[in-house]
Amino acid sequence: MDKIVEIANFYQADEAEMFASLLRAEGIACYVRNGYSNRILQGYVDIGARVEVLDRDVPRALKIMEDGGFMHPEEEDDKPTALSRFIPFLRNISFGQQIALFILLIAFILALLIYINSYLTA
């Protein structure tokens, strides 16, 4: 039995759909995972749209990917998250650390608002 293999991960769902349609035109069955989620959450979270094919089609699909000018997944690893495009120092930390920093920032702002509220009502 064939396994399903991810051959590409795109940050834009449209790019994944273009690549998938190119594969389908060449007779390779494929699936775009997270395409709808990517469109809904775009700008908030970079989850990526993944193109998956059967493992027997991987060599042909990779050749089509190269000929079509699409990047290999290894080449996209250092692409910044949506938030780090606007805040440069976030590029130096991982996505998990960015989330933790965001939660700490929210907690600090809430604590500050509570303090200001208690100061004004006293």
C-alpha cells in the first residue's frame, strides 16, 4: 500500500494550489492540506499549506517542482513568521518563544490595567 508523503509546504495557500494544479495536469494525484485554514488564519499564524502525494509519485513530483520553479521545503525553513516581518528582533527567536513572549506581554498589559484601575478608584 502506498503512503502519503508531504513534498512541499507553502506559506501561501494560493502557491500550494498552483503547484497542486500543475501536478494534477501532469497526472499526479495530490492533496493540499491546511489550504482553507491557511486562508482563514493568514496574517495571524503561518501554518503553511502542504502538498501531499503518494510515495510512488514523489520522484516525478519533485522533478515537476524543480522544473516549475517551486522551492524545496528545505529552502523555506528560514522564512520569517508574519509577526516577525514587522518586529525585526523576533526573527532571532523561534515561533514557540514568540508565542511565550506574546503571552507575557498580554499578562503585563493586563496587570498594568488592573493596577491603573485600582489606583484611579482608590
